[in-house]
Amino acid sequence: MTAGIERPVWTRKHLLTINELSREEILFLLDTAESFKEVSTRSVKKVPALRGRVVVLMFFEDSTRTRMSFELAAQRLSADAIDFAEKVSSTKKGETLLDTARNIEAMGVDIMVLRHPAAGAAEHLARAVNCCVVNAGDGQHAHPTQALLDLFTIREHKGRIEGLNVAIVGDILHSRVARSDIRGLQKLGARVTLVGPPTLVSRDFEAMGARVTHDFESILPEMDVISMLRIQKERMTASGFPSVREYVHFYGMNRERLRRCRPDVLIMHPGPVNRGIELAADVADGPSSSILRQVTNGLAVRMAVLFLCQQAAAGGEHAP
């Protein structure tokens, strides 16, 4: 860059993990998302920021919330959003992910949004194509936009993240959301406590700098934010915990546990919620819950991600 000109805060054309982002980059993206949030309140919910660009949604796992959020984000930036139907695609005939992606890119795609069951799939793809790649969740590895919308929601509600006590409760072992949240929260100065049964929250996570406890009750009064993770159905019948009833007894957030929390505690959940398991219905729908706010904020965050990555690519700045 020219001497004397300040280097842009955001220079990445890919978003693959939270780990790769600096504190400054995260804050810049959150500030950008805040400016985009207002777009959804207009009578005409569009800006021309990505007019003429093409975004393809490559989802190799079922998703409703994340897929729709990215699709709406692209549309509100005036991009063309193309839905890649994996179940009827050539991958079902044996074509590899990279061959599929290269063929799609050859049609003039600018951004690929990828959700894939294999950890590292997004990074693998980013090395093989010239367009932007955004990770919408890969295996149990990372879900960066979920972490960013969680950070956005906490900052919006609390006014800050630094110094807050945040608990993440549930199946940490299999959660890409938890792994991304932990790193994002730590980068912005929060203290993270992981809570759940020993089979799903091992002491190994202490190596990430988080506190681990299996006693949910003991940490309730000190938490500013409590994020409840979804227990997947396959874990309910596996050896993760003896029974759903026992899990709810020890780790479900109900009205009684909520009374033991701080009056201004923020209850979060990445969705979809198993009502009566992670959260009692009156807590999920109550004033402490931020579930719907997270969905709203997810749209603004994904608009910011698509815009910034494409802007970096157009400016000739490349992700490391």
C-alpha cells in the first residue's frame, strides 16, 4: 500500500473461522453490521452494495435458519442469491466438492456460502477457488457467523463484552457453535464457563482457556450471559447422558433457575430450541430471552460479512 495511507481494518475475502480474526477485525465487522441493521426497518429493505454480484448457497447439511438468513442478506444487498440443491446435484453422482465448486465458479459466482458436514471443508474450498468463501458451519469445527451474531447480540444488550461472565451450557463436545463462541468471547475480553455433563464437557476444554464445571446451579448467580446449546436428537439416545429427564433436571434452564440468576441476565440459544429440554417455554418466551433478537441480528451480521469479503476481494486484498 502507499506510504502514509492507513491499511484497511478488513482485508479478508474469506471468512473461515473466528480464530483467524483479530479483536479489531471482529469489532469492525460488528460496527459494520450495526450500520446494516437499519436496512431491515425500511419500507424498501434493500441497498445496492452488492448489485450485480452472485452469491451461491452450498448447503450439504439441512438448515433453515442459517440458509434463509444468508439468502435474505444477499438479497438485501441487491445480490443475486442462488440456492444449490445438493440432493439433486452432481455430487450425488460422485462429483467431488471441489469439482462442483469450480464448475459453479465458472458460471460467474462471486461468493460461495458453504455448510458441510466435514470439518475443514470451507478452508479446503477457499484454497481451490478464486471467489470469496464464507463458512456457514463445517462439521464440529467452526460456525463463525453464529459466533459473530452472538457477540453482536451481547454487545447490543449489555453495551460491552469485555469483563462479562458468559456460560455456555450443553453439548460442548460436538458443538461448532461453542468452539467459535469461546474464541470470539475470549478475543473481546469475556470470561467463559462451560457447563454440562462430564461426557459432553470434558476438562480438555480448559486448554482453550475456559473454566469447566458440571454444576450448573453453582454458577448461576455470577453469570451475565447464559447460552443454552441445542441437544441433538442422536445424543438423546446415545451415551452422552443417561436420559433426557436427567439432563433437564441438571442442565435445563427453567423459571426456578432463572430466579437464581442476576436480574439482567441474558439468555441465549442458537436455535432451533427443544422446548422443555434446554429451555422451559416460559423462559424461551420471557423477557430475559434473546432468541428472536439473535435471529434478527444474524441477518445484519451476514450482510456485513458478505459485503466486507466482497469489498476486500474487489480491492485486491486477499485473506491470509
